[in-house]
Amino acid sequence: MNEINPHFGEHAELRRSIRELCARFPGEYWQKLEEKSSYPDEFVRALTEAGWLAALIPEEYGGSGLGLTEASVILEEINRSGANSGACHAQMYIMGTLLRHGSAEQKRAYLPKIASGELRLQSFAVTEPTTGTDTTNTKTFAERKGDRYIVNGQKVWISRMQHTDLMLLLARTTPMNEVARRTEGLSVFLVDLRARNGGQMRVRPIRNMVNHETNEVFFDNFEIPAQNLIGEEGKGLRYILDGMNAERILIAAECIGDGYWFIDRARKYASERIVFNRPIAQNQGVQFPIARAYANVLAADLVRYEAAAQFDNSKPCGAAANVAKLLAADASWEAANVCLQTHGGFGFAAEYDVERKFRETRLYQVAPISTNMILSYLAEHVLEMPRSF
């Protein structure tokens, strides 16, 4: 059957290269990881060695110097191939904070090693149990003492900590009652997890619905060298928000990849599955849901490219990035349901990979930002309706 992605001709060589790499890690590879709840180290290593995870790092630091559009295609094709870029996607969007706001010394010290694979930057500690998406209410506090910051607090849903060397941490450095605006007084730190310089950091893994290594983290007088502060103290929330548009666009691309995967699997299975002496794809009751899901994936894909183009051209892209993530997450979830329904009972069998991908794409209705939060953003900031919270 022909390729169903009308944009395949754009960045065709890039797409083929990713698909060739992912072909080395077929469904059986992911199924075995699921059985053991294991991290895809071999897969991530292959992506790193091929240079794909260094796509956004400038060439002067050993990266490819590509734009967000190309980076989004990389993650799209990983998911389109049946793999799960959630195991390593954070390095793409975390990178922006270091690239845009890190000092020249920090970039020289870390970016070449990240590009080569000597170091991994895969964790991002922002969310807290009692604050959720109310980031300005962050409770984790970092107090400056001489040449160090002493951190106390708790974070949750912090992924890949057992498989990274570096982590970005958002913490409050000025108490809430001492700042003029809630958005002030938060700072970002680059934490080197290889050298815990004093105090204690406890990590508790969280079992969850998908094979996604994530954790709850407790800081008890944990020390961070002052030189690991990124940018200015107190300006950290702006740095984090600056990278969230990239995050939403890249996650949208992953959902697009999932969507195409589900549609492709559904149409092929429906065309081959014979019931009552005819392929089930011959029935409009099977055809139409697949076709509608496909149309929605196509529409979401167009918004993704528009958002990525705005980002790459340094234009305001908050609205487009949020819409892209919303539509892509909805489209991939619709496609997942259609694909599972088309397969019937076989959709629940692990060997078909449908149930695994079904669980993986469901995550994006909730993370990294829930669809309701996006709707709230659009209502307030685009449609100029009263703030709801």
C-alpha cells in the first residue's frame, strides 16, 4: 500500500533515515521491554550515535543545527515507525532552555558532550504533587548560601532520572510574599546527577499505565553549585515558558506520527481481514471511521507545520503551538480508538502492538499539558475572555 502521509516528500531523506534506524527495533523489541518494564537503552543509544537527538544543538557545539521543523519530523517518524520517542524526546525540548539562556561557559561545558552522547539531558523537574500546572505556586525552594544553593522540596512525574546525567530543576529562590508578581522569584538550575554534592536526593519510581520510567523526587538540603544557575536568578519561569512552545509542537508531531501509524495499521488490517467472505474494509461502517480519523490527522498536521514555521522564524507561536498540540492529541486518540475497534479482539493482543501504542498516545490528552489547560489558554489569551482561575 502507498504512503498515506502527503508530506512524506518533504524531508524525505530525513524520514527514510529515521525509518531505517527504527526498523532495527521492531514490535518484538518493544514488547520485550514491556514485559520487563525496561528502558529502551539500545534504541536511545542508536538515536544518539546517529546524531538525531542532537538535531537542535548548533554545529559549533557538535550538533546538526537543524530547526524545530526538522526536529519535529524526527520525533514524528519515530512514532510513525511504531517506536516510542517518549523515551528520549525531552532532550529535544529541554535543550532550548540551555541554548537560549545558558551562559557561554555552560554551553561549552555541556553541549558538545550532550551532542556526542557522552552526557544525557533527559529530565525536567517542574511539576509538584500539590501544585500541578499551577507552576507559580512552586513550593520547592533553593536558598543561596555562599557558592551553593540549598534545595528542599518535592517534585513528581520526573521522567528518565535513572537514564540521564543532567536534569533541569525549577525552584523558587524568592518567597512568594516578597515578589511583586507571582511569576517572579523562580529560578532554573542544571543539576548534575552524577555528582550529588551534599544533602540528599531520594528518587521513588512510580508505576504507571505505560512503560514510561517516571519518578517522585525528594530534596533534603540538596546542594547545587551556584554556577549551575541558568540565566538570572528569579527569571526562571520565563525561561521554562520559552521552551514550552517547542515542547507542544514536538509533542504534536509525535501524536501525528502515532496517528499515521494507527491509520496505516487499521486500513491494512481491514483490507486483509476476511469476515463473511469479504474484507471488512469493504463495509462503510469500517471505512468511514478510519477515513474520518485520517482527515483529522491531516488537519492537525497542517497546524503543526504552521506552528513550527512560526517558531523557526522567531514569530509569536503560543496560540499555534497550543492548537497544534490540542488537535494532534485529539486526532491521535481518535485514530487509536478506531484502530483498536477495527482489530476487534486482536487489538488487545500484545503481538499486534495496537494496545501498547493505544496506551502511549492516551498520555498526550494529559501531558505535558492537559487539553483543558490549552482550552483555557485559548479562551483567555486569544479570545480575550475573562480569566477562569
